[in-house]
Amino acid sequence: MTSAETPLVAPTEPPATSESVGTVLVAGAANLAISVAKLVAGLISGSAAMLSEAAHSLADTVTEVFLYVALRRGRKPADEQHPFGYGKESWIWAFIAAIFTFVGGAGFSIYHGVVTIVEGEHTGDYLVSYIVLAVAFLAESVSFAKAVKQIRGEAGRWRTTPRRFLRHTSDTTVKAVFFEDAAALIGLVLAAAGLALAQVTGDEMWDGVASILIGLLLLVVATMLARSNASLLVGQAVPARIHAGIAEDLAAIAVVTAVPTLLTMRIGPGEILVAAKVDFADDASGRDIEAAADEAEQRLRARFPEIRYVFLDPTRGAARPGR
């Protein structure tokens, strides 16, 4: 088997990773400040939706801590025990973050909403809650804008759309921040609507309904992120477009007759492993095959800088006339 065993760090990777850290830190700082403000407003007003929003922001704050750990742990260099590096560990921490959102945020919100509907208790002034919600919306918008900026930049680097990038990216930290901030903005609107309806109608049921809807929203986001990280941990292949590009580059090498088997796997955020069975021409010498392996490595890394390892296995192809 011919292999490219020394990982090449793509020139675009350090800025992307640094930007992910910045996005997580901005989101974490915003969520911490907002969670305290929401908690105070919820205690003063007695609003279930406000307390749910406080739990929501607190869960997001803890989530950002997990995501920060994910980024740091995932960047540890490869060693003898982990020859392909620690990239997959970042997905473990991101998975834990999703579970925490599920338990800490969604569970509390739904429970508190049900209690409010059953008991119908509400005390205090609505004004404080409205002010906090407005300020929180502005703060969350700043964090969301930073996540959107990073996603657009990364999508441009990959020459794809932001939507497609979000669906296929292995950087689950920026994906988590984006969806959590989007959920936070929607949750703030739901909380404001629940408070307004409760104030206008005098029925606290609307406050409880808003709390339950916020919990369900968190449940959807947590489930989506957990499934994404679980798929990456199991060993996810690259998207079909990249797979086709890799196969095309390998088949374009002069002494390559066919590529009967091509396997890819994401081994970390922005890191790809390629393994292929390659049928070389019958008259290709050992020197030709070595040169072809070097050419394959250069071609693939030039087109897809995230490729870290390339393993080519010379394999006899299907029988051909005269063979």
C-alpha cells in the first residue's frame, strides 16, 4: 500500500479554527449575561416564559463551554496512541453539549410551562420582562450575526451555499452556535408573544404555552445536533460532490486504469482521510506507481486542502483482453 502518512495542515485551517473559537466565546459571553438578566426578570414578574428563557440561555452558556472544550481538545496533535489525532473528540464534547441542551433547557421549559398552565400563577410587572427580552434580542442578534458571517465565509471557501455548508460541515461548533442562536431569537419572540397574550387576555395559560413551545424548540435543536455529531462519530463519509471530485482526480492520473474502490472518512473538523483501491496500468513500474501516489496526494490536497491522509492500495482490476 502506498500512502501519504504525514498530515498537511491546510493554510486556511488555522483562521477557520480561530474564528470558530471567537464565535463560541462571543456566544458564551452573550448567553451568560442574558441568562442572568432573564432570571432576574422572571423572578420579578413570575413569568414561566421568562424563567424558561433564563433556563434556555443558561443551557446555551454551558453548551458554549462544552463547545470551547471541544475545539481545544480536538486540536491536540497526533501521538502514538492516536495516530490520526484527536479530531473526533471534539464531536464527543459537542454531543454532550447537545444532550445538555435537551435535558437542561428543553426539560425545564416544558415542565415549567405545564406547571404554569395547571396552577395559573403569575405575579409582578410585565415591563421588566419586555425590557430584558428586547435587550436580549439585540445581544443574541450580535452573536447570530457573527455565526452567519463565519458560515458565509466558510461556504465561499468551499464554493458552496451557506445552506449546503451547514448541512455537510464537520465543524459542529459553528453549526451548534448558529442553530442555538437562531433558536434563542425565536424563543425570545415566543416569550414576548406569550407575555403579551397573557397580559391582554388575563389568562396565564398563554405564558405557559409559550414556555412549552420554547422547550419543544430546544428539543428539536438538541435532537438535530445530537444526530449530526453521532453520525460523525460513527465515521461519516464526505459529501457526494467531494467524493466525485476525489475519484475524478485519481482517475486522471496517467498510469491509473481504474479506481474500483474509494472510501473516505471525516476524522475531525475539517480533516478527511482517503483510502482507495487503484488499478494501475500493467506496464507501470514500481517507480511509476510511487510517482503516481505522490501526484495523487498533490492533486487531492490542492483541490481539497482538508484532506490529511491519502492511502492508495494497488489492486488488480477486472480481467481485460490480453491480460
